[in-house]
Amino acid sequence: AVLAEHFLEAERRGKRGHGFSRVEWLATQDVDPDAEPAQLVVEKGYERWDGNGAVGYLTLAAVCDAQIASPPARARVVVASHCFPTGMLAHYTRRLAEAGLVAALTATSPARLGHPEGGPPLAGTNPLSIAIPSSDGEPIVADVSMGAVTYGDVIAGLAEPDQLVPFGGEQAHKAFALALGLQLFVDALAGEGYGAVLVVARPEADPVPELRRRAAGVRLPGDTKA
């Protein structure tokens, strides 16, 4: 049910690379269908989780459930080890924002992006999603991969593997720097294997309604396409 909800939302939002095309691919991954993620450490401003052999989707879903059930007094860092694959990160940050929490989430994957000047892959596409709640009920949700295309696009047949390069063209060194920075950020906190790091906090202000007023109808990150 957790996976189906994720895939259906991706399809509704036009993100086919994170939709039904993932089902056949997931069947090839080394995960234990009976495994459940484990919460290893619970402190005032810090939690540590381990996927424990479960598919990463389930680990991040459990992490979100825990934050919504027991939100931080102010802010909390949540580290998830052995957490892969994770799918569309906006799926999780949107849930948190709809529950009234500010969220920033990143996750690592197999190395797929090389240096713009050439060489072997050194970093995953390492997406970063940021969600900001709003009193009008419509959060801003940004979700950006550091690749010119996502690996999901390759799985869905929407892109070729050789298109997996840092985005930005002549400015691709910026995306490569972000990808490498996020890679090492997660690796340093989560340890070996693929992982995810979430920062979740209670908002101190409500900036989104004013932004929407100034945007004057322009589609903002996370808005449903017309």
C-alpha cells in the first residue's frame, strides 16, 4: 500500500520515472520483503534509523510517520542508514509540510555522475527536496536531482544512460559540486551504504502566502500542473 501510494502520486504529477515503471525495476533490487526499518536512536534533536533490509521507500515512510506523530520541539536531524531506493523525495517532504513542518531531505544512490571534464562516476544524482508549509494549505515543495536527467527517466525509457550527467551545461560544475557535497554529507552521517538525511523543524513564520501573492499566479515548485 505504501509503494502503491507513492507510485500513484508520481503518475498523477507526471513523474513517470518514479511511477509504475519502478515496479519491475524494484523486483531486481536486493531487499527483504519481510524486513521492517528499525529506529535505533531517539534523542531530543536527533534520530537514527536503519533500513534493516527493507526497501528504502518503507524506511522513509516510517521516518515521516514518526516525525508527524512526535514532532520536534524546535528542530531535529534524522539519519537513515541502509536506505535505498527512496523514490520521489517530494512525496515525503510534502507529507511533512502538510502536517505543518518545514523539511529538507536528501538521499544517496549508486554513483552515476562524473566530473564535467570526464572521468568515472563519483556521486549519485543525490536529489534535494525542501518543503515549506503554508497557512493557506498549499506548501511549496522543491525536489531537484543533480543530474540533467534522473535515473528514473532511464528506467522509464525517457532518457539514455549517457545523459546522466550533472545539469547546467557550461555551469555543470555547480551541479557536480552539489552532488558531491550531498554525497559526502550523507556518507559522513549515515556511514557505509546508501542513506538519507532529513532535517525537520517547526516553522517560526509563514512566508508562503506572501510569496504566492507576489508570484501573481506563476506556477511555483510543487504546484499541480494545470
